[in-house]
Amino acid sequence: MNLKAGSGDREHTETSSVYPPSEEPGRQNYFIEKCREHVSALAVSRGRSLTFHITTLGCQMNAKDSEKLKGILLQIGYRWTDSEDADFVLYNTCTVRENANLKVYGHLGYLQSLKKKQPDKIIALCGCMMQEADVPEKIRKNYRLVDIVFGTYNIYKLAEILWERFFTGKPVVEIWDDAGQIVEELPSYREFPFKSGVNITYGCDNFCSYCIVPYVRGRERSRKPEHILAEVQKLADEGVVEIMLLGQNVNSYGKNLPTPVTFADLLRRVERVDGIRRIRFMTPHPKDFSEEVLAVMRDSEKICHQIHLPLQSGSTRILKKMNRRYTKEQYLALVDTIREYLPDASISTDIIVGFPGETEEDFEETLDVVRQVRYDAAYTFLYSKRSGTPAAKMEQVPEAVAGERFGRLLDTIHENQADAIRKNLGRTLDVLVEKENDVHGYLTGRLENNTLVHFPGDTGLIGKIVPVKLTQEKGFYYFGETVS
Ligand code: 5AD
Ligand code: SF4
């Protein structure tokens, strides 16, 4: 299945005398307009506006993609609703671990019951899980309630795909085998008025042996710096104060551009955009982390001293089998260098437990790194076998063994994490206020190092950066009070 843009007969079945443009983003704007007319006619006939709901699973990339999908649907004239009773329900899926897939299949049963009550409901699935070899076929055969399936490479084409569904009344499955162009300047809706993710690369070339991402998100592509800077400038003009530069391996940004640019160069240029006060990035790969980036961070007023540095395993033997291309010693040396440049840096990580062939000794090496680094936060995962990846064919660790190690790892992380947070207790630090807390009269915000802080305050402070005295620590968050 590889239905590239403009290859079908749809252009010639148009009733309108105007053919869709072949160039983007004009082509999508054309289909947004077609859908808008159709949705508006449906609203008149149903006597109410049409609604949509998007469920986003997975990482920051998916969250960013969902903002783009939401932007397109709002432009088409759908209204957002928090409920899955919506006229258009979209699942933006993840497939990094098997659980994510099971969640989607489980949920389709529930959507089936909703669709019985609302036969005109449109159900769509997109994202990483749809790029897996057998998934679209399985859905077509076993889940006939699904009207639209598309992947990761063609999310910008939502309006064109939806138009096809409206026009033909038949299910539409459009999965591309590889990435097409990067389409700029389509609508996007921001979840937060004051902070935003900004894509800098798409895809990944690292092929860690456990990971499905390179297969479902394709080869690494960098956005041109002028496009990134224009987006950051636009965000700043709209009042955004914090941006997160997004990529699977941000340190390799720009290598394949016609005029190569380094990540350090990009950071320097983003720093110069007025109005932006905090810059974060996610995710650097330890093997590509340059000292130049650390120097830029040290000299910067805006780049947060927060580094997410996935470890995955502390055993050099396992790291080799994972194809991570660094050793335990190189990783620890990098942490030392980070702390030389940025003594106050907050360091977080991802760790996989139970990778094929992991022995007790290998696992002890992971605990050793956790004790030495004293992470501020660590995200831990039980290894999940993803078919098509090299690790799926390796000898698996029994579930019970992996589960037992997982518990010990969590304990070790928590013991060390509690120490890290005490460093700032009693200090007054800047907090970007994000939202009202569930506790009445309280607000929740984040320190530069990303730690959560809850404190009493007025909702008028949301979106502002305010000094807060950190009065109590609770393991991985603080309570505080504003100071004038
Ligand atoms: N099993 C478990 N965890 C995985 N990750 C990626 N692939 C797998 C897998 N097959 C974790 C890695 C990565 C994070 C985003 O997800 O730790 O850094
Ligand atoms: Fe997956 Fe490794 Fe790429 Fe991260 S760097 S997305 S873990 S292949």
C-alpha cells in the first residue's frame, strides 16, 4: 500500500471546476476548504455543529502531531469536545512497546458500542502503530468500524484523506512506506498558550536493536533552520515563552541538510529570538553529545540546564547488543563533563530492564550507574519485544526475572532521586506557571530544571514566570510560596 499524494483519480471526480493544486501547502488548503463546506452542510442538516476528539498516545512527537491534526480539524469547522461521543474520533497511536498496541485494540471494542448508537460517526486511526507491517490489514479485516487509517508520514494530508472519505463514503487506508516532503505552514493548534514543542528533526537513523521507531518514523530528516526560526519567532510573537526542540536524536540535527548546520549552531540562533525565555530540547543521544553544545548551554541565558540522557543499560556488554554505540565508562565520562560545564544541571534518563540476555551482573551495572549519576528523574521500561527489530530474535529474559529487577531498579532510583531534590530546598527560583492545581487556590508550575512546584496563587499568573520560594520537598516535587 503506497498511495502517494495526487496519484489517485480523485482530482478528476471533483464536481468543482477547480482542480486541486499539486503543490503543498496549497493542495491541503484546497481540501481543508472542501471539507469545511461539507462539514458546514452537515451541521445545517443535523441542526448542530459537528465535534471531534483526538486521543494521543505516546511521546512528545505524537503530542506535536496531534496539535497539527487538531489545527486542521478546527479549520475544517469541527468543534473540539472532551468526549468520545464526538462525530469524528481520531486515535494517534504509539507502538514503542506492545502495551500501546493492546490499548488501542482494547479501546476499539468500546468505540464499536458508540458507533452502534451513532452510525454517522467517523473513526480514524493514525500514527506509529499504523506503520507496522500487518496492522492496517488486521484492522481492515477485524475492525470494520474504522473508517480511516493513515500513518506517520502523511498526517499533513488529513484534510485530503477526510475528503476522500466524505466523497466516496468508503473506508480510506493510506499508508506510505517512506517519508515524503516536510510540509510547512499548515494550521496547528497549541495545547498551551505559553509553551510549545518545535520539531527540528523527524525520524531516526540509529537503529537501537530493541526499537521500532526507525521503522515507523523513517530515516532522519532535519527541518531547515530558517523554517525552525520562523516558527519560533511566530510562537514568540504569539506570547510563547518556553519552547522544546524535538527530535529522536537532536544532537545529529542538520547533518544531512544541503548546507549542514550543527545543533550547537541552531541553539545559538534560537537563543537570539526575542520573547523566548526558556529553551529545552529532547532527546539527545549520548553518543553524539558535543562539548560545543555544553558550552552553548553554559553561556546561554535561556537554555534550561536540564538534560534527558537515555542510558538504556549500564552494562557495556548489553549496550553493545543494543547498538547504542557507547560504553558505560563513556556515558559516565559524559555525565562528568556535563557537570563540569553545568554544575546545577538536572539529568534524567530512560532505562530498559530485561533486554534479551541481560544477566544479574549486567543489571548490577545499571544499578551502579543509577547510584553514581543520581538522576533527578528516570523513566523505566520493561523490555518489550517488537517484531521486525533485531532484539526480537535474541534470547528473551523470563518475565518474572525482569519484573523482580524492575522493582529493585525503582527502589534504587527513588533512593537517589530524593537526594537530588533537596539541593534546592529553601531557595527562591523562577517558576513558569502552567495551570491551576486540583487543590483549590493552588497553582502548578515548573522550575528551569523541569521539577514541578505547587504553590498558592491567582490563576492570572498562568503563563508567567514568577519567583517562588521552595518551602517543602516531596520526593519529586515541591511546595512553595510566591515572594514579592
Ligand atoms: N521495550 C522497552 N522500552 C523501549 N523503549 C524503546 N523501545 C523499547 C522496547 N522495545 C524505551 C527506550 C526509549 C523510550 C522512549 O522508550 O528507553 O528511550
Ligand atoms: Fe529508538 Fe534508539 Fe532512535 Fe531513540 S535513538 S528512537 S531508542 S532507535
